[in-house]
Amino acid sequence: MSKSRVAIVGATGYGASEILRLLMGHDGVEVSLLTSESSRGKRISQVLPRFRGVCDRELVPFSLEAVVSAADVVFLAMHAGKALEVAPQLLAAGKKVIDLSADFRLKDPAVYEQWYGLPHSCPELLPRAVYGLPELHREAIRGADLVALPGCYPTSVLLATAPLLKRGLADPVSVHATCMSGVSGAGRSKLGIDYHFPEVDENLKAYGLMGHRHRPEMEQELSLLAGTPATMLFVAHLVPVIRGILSTVTVSLTDQVSQEKLQALYEDHYGSEPFVHVMEPGEHPETRNVQGTNACHLSVTAEPRTGRAILLAAEDNLGKGIAGQALQCMNLMLGLPETTGLRLAAVGL
């Protein structure tokens, strides 16, 4: 059986190059095209030496005609607004598109324009786009030709809260999330001075307190889970590590839930999920145990004094936060086993 051909547009970014790394161990597809404007004409192994001897494909400038000719599935790793320009044409040519940007995540184009400062030029595609979190939208992803990959923070927060919100056991206006991310979450191509080594090393700092771009995305999906409008308090922190996210989420419980019931609820909800793992009672997630994987580790604690639940989630922001999740969605879209190329142990010691 012939393999599906895959193109990565914008292949040298952190998330896109992690997709390429994972694809090198994937038996069901072949990488047919890599594009880069900044490194055009060079081999990927010249720009990113970790691919030396693994992938030496030449990086070419983006051309719609070349992508259409070379690929069946296209990963778009482009800045906000760029996917709006090319996704409609790729879809018209019968291609499957997985967009790593926020261009198709938000169902209300006015909300997108408010948070990203760009006009949404193809709102007619928004009903067609599926939010690419398989644990929430698996069946829709299977039949999709346009997947909007979630942000890295939303993935952890939504996985942590979904079991309670779906059952009406958490107040949807009580979600508080404090999330810590490694520096690679800021991307590779446009890092400002705040992300330089002397600014980050030996330092912790919060950012985006009055409005992080991932908040409306989370509130959209939290509202769908709860079946009623949800609002949340979200504070992001930058920590001096390269990769990894640890999210602490608290919610007010709408009923008395014991620790035993909470643990059992989460174990039952995620028992058949290949990439979401609920920790044993008394254990808590650590980023080193998910590094390089598509896993999300969860722990749950009932706090009877305040009537709240404490939910901890750890993921690799370049794994389940973007690249691993992108492959998980691709597998579903192509009818492949969902775990293909993703059964990996963490690289952390």
C-alpha cells in the first residue's frame, strides 16, 4: 500500500522540526517536501545538525503549486494570518491540512480579530475546521480535512478539567490556571530580548496577566465541555527550561466529591486513552517524565476545606503541546492507528 506524502511548510521552527523528528520514526507516511523562506536552498541537516544522517532533504521556498503536487497532508507552521492565505487553496486541491497557528482555532472571527489584530479572511472555513484535541474531538478529527491544532497551554488545561466539566461537577466560572512553560514555547524565529539566556536563566516570571492569546481558546472549549459559558483566570509563567509545561488548575466543585471518587472518575474517564495518564494517589506529574513524548500526566486532589479540586498536568510543549498532537491528528485523519510513531518513552532521566 502506498504511503501518504507529507509536506511541512515552515520546517525549521521548534514545533515543525519536532514534527519532522517524529515523522522520521513513522512507518505510515513519507516526508516529500520541506519549505523554509529563511533557509531556502540549504539542507535541513545544515540548518539543524541533529538531522544529519537522518534527513538531508533540501529546504525550498513555499510554492502552492509545489505543495499541491508533492503532498497529501500539509502541516502549516506559519505566523498568524498566513494559513488564512493558503489553506483555502490547499483544501480546494483536496489536501488535508493541519494548521499549527491560531488561524482556525477560534470559531468567532471577531474574537480572532480582537486577540490577533488581523482580519479573518475566510470565516466560511471555521465551521469546517476541527479543534485538534483528540481526547475531546476524536471522531470529528477522523473525518476532517482541516484541523486547527490547539495551543500548548490549552491542551494541558482542557485535559485537566474535561472530566469534571463534562459531568457538571465543576463550576465553569471558577477555573483558575497557573501554567509554567519552557522557553521553546515562544517559538524560534522571533525571540525578543525577554527570551535571551541572560534574561531567562536563574529567573522565573509571569506574563500576559491581563490577556494571553490562549485564554479565549480555552474559554471556547471549556464552554463546550460545560454546555454553558465559561470564564477563567489564566496566568502564564516563563521558567528557565527548554521544554515542558506544568499546569496547576483549580476549580470549585458543585457537589461534595471525595478523593477516592475524584481519582476513580479520572481513571475511568482516561482509562482507554493512549496518551493521557492519571497518576497514582500521592504521585504528581513532572515535566521530565513527559519530555520528548506525546503524553500528558495528570494528578487530581480533592480539597474539602475550600470545596475545590487541584488538578496538575504535565506535558512537553513540543510534544503533546504541538508536534506529537499534530501526528496524533494526522494518524486519525489518515485512518492509521492513532499511536503510530508516538509510542515513545520520555528522554528525561
